[in-house]
Amino acid sequence: MYVRSSWRGLAGIGAAVLISLPQQNHPAHNRGEPVPPPSPPPVTAAGVSGTASLPPLPAGTFVATVKTWDTSAADTRVRQDEAAGLLQEAGVRWTSSGDCADRRHPYCTSLEAIRYGTLMRTVDLRRDSGCPVTVTGGTEAGHAGGRYSHGNGYKVDLAHNRCLDAYVTRTYRYWRTRGDGVALYRPPTPPTPDPRTGSDAPDDDVWADESTHWDVLYR
């Protein structure tokens, strides 16, 4: 379910406190002219009836310092402008070889309908690693399909850089090599084996070390 654009409006947590200021004389009073009605107060939070609202984010704050987020909203689908704003606030870059964001074209980098959890896990990565993080692939066409796919909002491509590469290979454990020769990494703590097969549980994140980027699955 989509959420209206709200990443810049969610500036506070909890109830707003209103401070009464002394009334000031208006020039119109002195001339006996009608005084225009006061402007309505600004909206400080956004929410849409019947839809899930994204958790509040401090306006103008480097979000990479925020250590928690509402995991119950992980499957909320986020629009392009919201997603780009969340990443920008967190110091995460996103680039497109085609300089576009249309998810119908494989040469674009689209964040349209990406999962909120995927975005915030990327923000977590920026904060935890202290490394530059650049998104080069999102929900645009051209990726393999499936439940846990780019198009379904579960995956992002992150550009290689020396800092991020070192962080991933140091923090995550080598799992196996894919059929095309790409090394795969998983979280450091091995998951509970599937009792039916004895293999790793299928609900783990996967980092694929592809030639130009990390292909990251966040479940």
C-alpha cells in the first residue's frame, strides 16, 4: 500500500507543543482597516486514512545516526520521491546510467514501490559501516523475477568501493559460490538449519559480489 509523500513533513515525534506569544499590534488596527485572517498553522505530520504512515524522521537530521526504525512497516511500499528523500537525508546516494527513474526501463534506477525495510536496511548499512553507499539498481525492469526480487522491492544494487567491500567481507561470512562464479555472503551468525533439509534457513539476507556492484537481498 502506498503512502503519501511524508519524509520531509515528519519532523516531530509525539504531540506538538504550542507556545502562545503576546499579540502584536498590526498596522491595519491603527488605520481602522480590516485585519486579514491569520494563516493556518503548518502541517507537521502526514498520514492518510486507511494507509500506513512511515515512522517519523527528524527533519534536517542525518538519518544514519538513527539506530532504530519501525520494523512493522518493513513491507510498506514507498514511492520514488519518498524513497529518494529518505536516502538523501541519510547520506546515501543513488545514481542511474540513464539519468532517469522510470522503472519500466532497465537503464534507469528506480525506487518506485521499493520496500520501506529495504530502504532502511540500506540506511543502517551506511550508519554501521561508515562507508559511502551508492544505490545503482532498484525496482527497474531488467532484473530476474521472483518473490525476493528487485522488481518486488527486496533487492538493491550497491556500487563497489574499497571501504564497503572491506566492510562486507569482514562483517559477513562467505557462504558459497554461485553457478556463474559470483561469491555469496550471508550474515555472520549462521541461521538455524532447516530441519527438513539440514541446509541454512531460506530467510537470510544474501550479498552477491558481482563485477560492478553488490547485489543485496534484504528479507
